[in-house]
Amino acid sequence: MRFDVLTLFSEIFQGYVGQSLLKRAIQAGLVQVHLHDIRDWSIGKHNTVDDRPYGGGPGMVIKVEPAVDCVEAVRGQDQDPGHLVMLTPQGRRLDQRVVEQLSQHKRILLLCGRYEGFDERIRTILEPEEISIGDYILNGGEVAAMAIIDSVIRLVPGVLGDEDSSVSDSFSSGQRWLECAQYTRPREYRGHEVPAVLLSGNHEEIARWREENSRQRTLERRKDLIEGCHEDLGPHPGSCPLPTIEN
Ligand code: 6GU
């Protein structure tokens, strides 16, 4: 799986790319991350990549020429032109289903914006898929691009060890209940004890307790996930785990 990140702030990615899971995946040849500085495709002697918006208003807009030139040049670096994603607050909201769809691509280009946005013709010409990571405003698309890389590589075969396979993740393939509470040693800390059932060795009871714990948490914290379960089964009909919950 190859990622190409197109950004004005490639330094932001340096630490992340050297981080353990991604680093191992890169060393194992499972994932490639190529960083590209949009400024390398700037125009004029001042390395301009942004400009004031026509019509006035605050902030700066990313210029069409450097963005389009950069995407086209980077696309040409591989036989696979790749799937172009533009990170913007106006995009489709990222969730695990979107992550699963993205993971089907062999190559993804992540175009990160800054400032007030992109010249609209970048969209018209390149027709990217626009993705947002939530309903709040970031200073740029870089953190969102990292969220995409981080969530997608978990689904690349071989990146996770068998032990922490992503199949059992709480949001994988139509599963929408929250992860249950977890404990490790010590058995007691400041008077707070580990639930006895987890020490019982009774695997059936433990499984039942965990399911019930997930159910309760989801109901308390994220009722919307359960409600969504009934109307939006998507490509996984029948996998909804909580159809019995009332109200
Ligand atoms: Cl992708 N970009 C920016 N600037 N803000 C965001 C976002 C993206 N997703 C959520 N907020």
C-alpha cells in the first residue's frame, strides 16, 4: 500500500512516519509513505502557493497551479495513478466503513490544505474524494491525513500481528458496539478491584460479561451507534450485534 502525502508542512509527518507500527510496516515493505512539498511546484520567484481570495475576505486560498501540477506529477511517479483524497472540513466524514473502502486501494494520494481552503478549480479539475475527520476545524489537513494513514494501515494484511488482529475491533465490519472495560495487574488498586468474573477462568461467563459491558457502555455513551444499526446495515446485513435492545 502506497501513500503519497501532498502538503505544505511535510515536517509534521516526520515523527509520525518513524513511529513504531508504521515504521515496522514500512521496513517490512508492506507500506510506503512518500512526502511531497506542494511548494516544490510553486510559481514565480517568491515560491507562491497561496493568494488572497477573489471577492475579498480573510485568509489565503491555495492556488490552482501548484496543487494541480503537484498532484499530476506525483501521480506520474507510479503506474497506478492512485485514489486522490482531499482533506477538507466539507468532505465525507471518516468512519470505519470509509476506512475499509480506502483500504481497498493500492495507492492513495492525500492532498492536505491549509489556510482558508483550496481554489475551487482544484476540485473541478482533479475530482478528488473529499474527506473530513469530524465536525470541527483543524488548521490544516495534515492531522486528518495521519488519521487516514493510521486507520487504513491497520487493515493492510500483515501490518498487525495475529494477536491484535483488527477483525475484533469494535468498529470493524459492521460491528458498532464500544469495546468493553479491560483490566491488568494489580488485582486491587486504592480499593478498586478487578471484577471477579475476569479472574474466574470461566470463559463463557467472561464472554457474557464482556458483551454485557459493551452493550451497557454503548447504550450510555453512544446510543446513536445502536440506532444507526437498524437503518444502516450497509454491506454487512445480519452483523448488527444489538438488535434486541429496546428504546
Ligand atoms: Cl480534513 N481539514 C480541516 N482543516 N479541518 C478538519 C478536517 C480536515 N476534518 C475535520 N476538521
